[in-house]
Amino acid sequence: MAGKLSRNGAAGKRELILRAATRVFARNGYFNSKVADIARAAGVADGTVYLYFKSKEEILHSIFDQNMAEAIASGRRLIANVKETTVMVKVADNVKIEMEKSAVTNVLKSAES
């Protein structure tokens, strides 16, 4: 199982349990899921789940917190890209204006000659 590779260390096992819980909750619904179901899906003993989480509710909160953190980080990246794009558009507009001024100046100079 690919998930078993992630068991290295406490963080890896915690993530393994959270991924398994997400699958179990999606399949059975939160209220119909048991910690034993999550442990089985993660390939760990029931007691191991309780080493990382106090309750099924804490598991759900951790999944929510993790997903919100990822969504916020993604939103921040998108905002940064928009800000960078806005700055690039403003620079391009300024360059275009300067080029047009230069062209007009050249036309006026050549008309005077």
C-alpha cells in the first residue's frame, strides 16, 4: 500500500491517519464512521490513532484545519500572481505610453525639418 511509505515518523503516521479518515468519512459519512474504521483504513491499531488524536471529532477538526490552511495558501499564491500581473500590466502600459510619446516627438521633429 502506498500509504505505508508515509509512516516514517510521527508526522508521517499522523498524515496517514488523516488521509485514511478522509476516505472513511467520505465513504461512510462522519456519524457512521468509527475510529476503528479509520485505524483499519490506515493500517494501524486503534490505540495508535488515539496516540495522535483524542477523538474522532479532533480528527475531523484536523482535516478541516489542514484543508483550510492549504486553501488559504493557494489563495495567497493566486493573489500574489494577480498583484505581479497588475504591476507588469502597468509597466507595459507605461512603456507603451513612452514609446507613443517618442514616436509623436519624432514625427513632430521630422515635420519641422
